Amino acid sequence: MKEALHINEVLQLLDKAGKERKKVNVRAWKKDGNEVDYIGWLPLTGHWRGGIHRLMNPANGEVRAVIDVLIYEFNGHTVYL
């Protein structure tokens, strides 16, 4: 059974993965309520005050900002607040 993770644990794991250059799988909602999947993306930076993390697609270099509280799944684990 997969264990649920608290958002603070997820943020720490994102920062750790960014330092180690490891790919992550993140599922989140966008501001308009649509879902978006970031499968195999690299975390770049996080801003605890702004509440965002930037993820980069290694295939084409595209960078996207993800709002931390809108992340609902991280590497197959459910995320709760």
C-alpha cells in the first residue's frame, strides 16, 4: 500500500531531488482546475515564500512553475495538506 505524504515532506523531497538531479513524477491542478502531469521532470528551484517550484522537461528544456499547494500526487504517493 502506498503511503500518503504531507506537503512539507513533498517540498523537502523536491528540493533533495533538485540537488541530486533526479527526475520526479508530479500531478497537480492548474489554477483553472484542469489537471496536469509532469512525468520524469527535473526540479530546478523552489521558493518557500512564493509557494512555487519550477520543473524542467529534460527532453526539450521547457520550464514550468507549479504552485506547491496544488500538488496532489508525488511519485505515486497521495499528497495531503
